[in-house]
Amino acid sequence: MLLPTIILGLGLPVTALAATASPEATQVEVMPDAMTHLVKAPEIDIETIRDPFISHLTLEQNLRQTNLQSRLQRMNAEQADIEASREKDILENFDLTALKLVAILQKGNEHVAMVEDPVGKGYFVRVGRYMGRNNGQVTSIDASTIIVVEPSINPVGELENREVKLTLNEVSE
């Protein structure tokens, strides 16, 4: 059945068809479940993927920093083991810059040095003795210098052994 043409305000004719109630129109077609055809998206762990807005240089720097921290933790654990196995030397209470080399004696083939603390108290030093706050160890003594090797961190952030030389200052009168 056709309804009369309705004229809208624009002047365009619109006709509407009336739906007839037929038995075929009342039956609803059963559609297959659309969700069964969807592909499951892969699971993504957001913590492990790289942030595209962070530069590679920053990532490398962070990686170096993490490696450095783990090395420092290992070094601290090793130092704790060393300190537990030996008594701390009195010269380890001073910075190496505060200690002054005042004399070197030769006893046979061995050199023995005399070091003075800031108060003026003297100590004999042989190869292998620990001194300085950074676990420095005397590796050699010759006629005018003491070489102390202590673990330190270089500007790149790597752990390395640093040599510190204490030299004998001769005073001329």
C-alpha cells in the first residue's frame, strides 16, 4: 500500500512504503556468530618493547648505567668479603691526598716507606699494605715513590684500577 506523497519544506517529494506484515518477514535469519571469525591479537608485554620516542643514545646510556650499578654491587660485595676476612688498616681512614711520604728506607732488597698522617704520626708501609679510603693497596715502592692501586670508576662509567703515586719531596736547606 502506498502512502500519499509528503512534500517537505524543501519541496522534494518523499514517498513511504508501508510494510506489510507477511509471515516471511517475521522470521529472523540466524546469523553466524561474528566473534568466532575474529583473529586473536597477539599478547604484547609493554614493559619489554622499546619506546619509539626515546633515542638510542639514551637507551645505551641507561644500559651502561645499569651495568655499572651491577658491577658496583659486585665490587661492594667483594669488598665486604675482603673486609670481613681482614682487619681494616689504620691508614684506610685517611684519603691518599692527606697522607705524606716522608722517607723511604732500603732493607736488603726490600724498600720500606714511612708515611705521615695529617696529625703528624708516622707509619711504616710495605708492599701489600692497604691505605686510603678507596681500598688502595701498595703495589710497589722504589727509591722515591710509592704506587698505590685502587679501584675507581672512569668518566665513561667503567670500573678500572687507578694508580696513585706518592712521591718523596726532598727539602733542600
